[in-house]
Amino acid sequence: MATNGSKDVMAGARDTVREVQGRMAGGMEDLRGYAETADTTIREFARERPMVAIACAVGLGFLIGRLASRA
């Protein structure tokens, strides 16, 4: 059987979990907004300067490949 002390601990744990869930939900919304903004910016850049966008993608792919081959 649970004692009053363990019930208090369980209630505190539930409160903490709910608080963390609330913070995470707010953080996820902020992250979604940032991702949408970044997506729009990248798409606009690619439409305005397609060759530069391709060159950047190739360069980043090369760098990531070099870094991955060293690991």
C-alpha cells in the first residue's frame, strides 16, 4: 500500500511531467515556426539564384562527405 509520503511524491512527479510537457509543446511550436521560415527563405533563394543554390548544395555535400569519411 502507498503511504502519504509516496502519494505526495507521485503527485509531485505528475505535476513536474505536466510542466515539462507544456514547455516541450511550446518549444515544438517555436521550432515548427523556425523550420517554416527557413524553408520559405531557402525556397526563395533557390528560385532567385538556382545555380548558386546548386553550387551550395554540391559544396555542402562534398564537405559532409569528407567529414563522414574521416569518422
